[in-house]
Amino acid sequence: MPTVFDFEKPIYELETKISELKQFSNDKGLNLNHEIEVLEQRATDLKRSTYGKLSPWQKVLIARHPERLGAKDYVQRFCTDFIELYGDRAFGDDPAVIGGIGRMNGYVVTVVGHRKGRDTKENLVRNFGMINPEGCRKVYRLMRQAEKFGRPLVCFVDTPGAHCGIGAEERGQAEAIARNIMALSTLRTPLIVVVIGEGGSGGALALGIGDRLLMQEHSVFTVSSPEACASIIWKDAGRAREAAEVLKLTAQDLLYLGVIDEIVPEPLGGVHRDPSLAVELLRESLFRNLDEICAVDRDELLRARYHKYRAIGNL
């Protein structure tokens, strides 16, 4: 049973009717092509009107869709000869982070990304994509390795936030995130960040500094999840929908504010509606930006990165 949000129900009901009509046409040997075409056009128009005016909260829901492609899915489709690397050489491995080396668009690259699960069991193993200090330090180790060997670094961001448990705090969560931000700010190698789902809080920032920051059309990038924001501001997580409105977390808001560089289009209805098309749309944007920043002198790259982040918010 697919995940269907309330605002999508009219679309799925119409698509169900179309499927039933096609099945009836085949079973009875009737030519109902005209009736089917009319309904398909109505469904397309309904999808355009629905997904063309999504509220911030509705975008949050789509960004969290359980069938949305994750970092591992894109690594498998974009990289050849990928070798996954594990551990932070200090405490252990963090299954909420995937990282390694592969070939992408003719370049040998280092790739890191958050990793969620597909179901409850896997989400528990992956900690729902919430990074621990050892995950941050694994990313730090791989980014320094990328710098040493002159490899571009590609980061896929998809997390509700950094893990905030007692163990994570005891192992230095804040320091680990801060050290990653500092390192990414001055890393002498090309950096591309792609927000592919949720970009939440410090967990996103630990991978979220780059020469180019791309966001898929229905992804979100925010200082705090709407639920956490509502809990902090109003002491009521139930006001998450209201928090989403004021956080300015959509790709469209962040492009206007100068936080991101480009919005990557998604198939009508979201990535989960047509994963193959979503992959091709992201491939075009990612590879084009990778070519552009790899052609820039390293000193100029660092100067541009510095000015890029100094200019955020100067409307």
C-alpha cells in the first residue's frame, strides 16, 4: 500500500479509477481509449494544480516520503567502482552515514551522505538517518582524505537532524559538527552538496557546506525540524505545520535568500513518483556543476566559497 497524504487522495482516487477502467476495457474487449484519455488528462491537470502550490508543510511531508530515493540509491546510479569505507578510527562506524570512493562523470570522487532506512527495522539500524559523533568524524576523515588526494567531495544530505542522545553528547556531538563545518569551509578541493530530502539542523550542517549547494525541488533545509521548532518556541510539537510556514525551509525560499545555488526539478508529484526521471534530472545538474567547479583554480575556489557564505542574506 503506497503512502498517500491527505492532499494527494483525490489524485490517487482518480488514478485508481483509470486503472480500473483500463482493466475493465481489457477484460471485456471494449475500446474505451477516449474515456481513459479524458481521465488521464484530468489527473495530469489535478497533479499540476496540487503540486504546483504545495505549502511548506506539504513539502516537508514529500521530503520525508518513505519511497523517496536516498543517498545509497544515487551513489549506485551515479558512481562506478564504488568502494565503501567505514569507521572514524576513534570510536566505531555510524550506519547513519554512507561514505566511500568511486568514479563519477569521469572524476574519481569521494562521496558521503546520510542514510535512512526503508522500513522501521532498517530505520532503527540507521538511527533514522540521525548522525552520531562517530558519523561526523567518519565524514571528517573522508573529506581530509579527499583533500589529500585532490578528489572532489560530493555530499548527499537527508537527515532530520543530528542524534541528541546522552551517548552522542558524551562523545562530543557539538564539537564533531563544528569541526566538520570548519573543515568544509577551508577544504582545498571542490565541494558539492545536494539536499535530497530533509536537511535538518546540525546533522545537515556537518555535511552541508560547499562550493555549490543544490536542492531537489521538494526537499527542505532548515535550522531545526518543524516539530523541534514548535516544541522550543511554543512548547507544542503539534504546531509543526505552523513552524514550517515561518522557518523558510523550502528550496524556493532558500534560493531567494541566497542560501542555495540551484533547485533541481523533480518529476510531477515528487521523486517517488518517477525515480528514473528523478535520477536523470539530478544527474544533469550534479554533473554540470561538478564540471564547472573542478575547472576552477583552488585558490579562487576558496575565495569564492568565502564570499558565497559572507553574502548569504544580503538581499
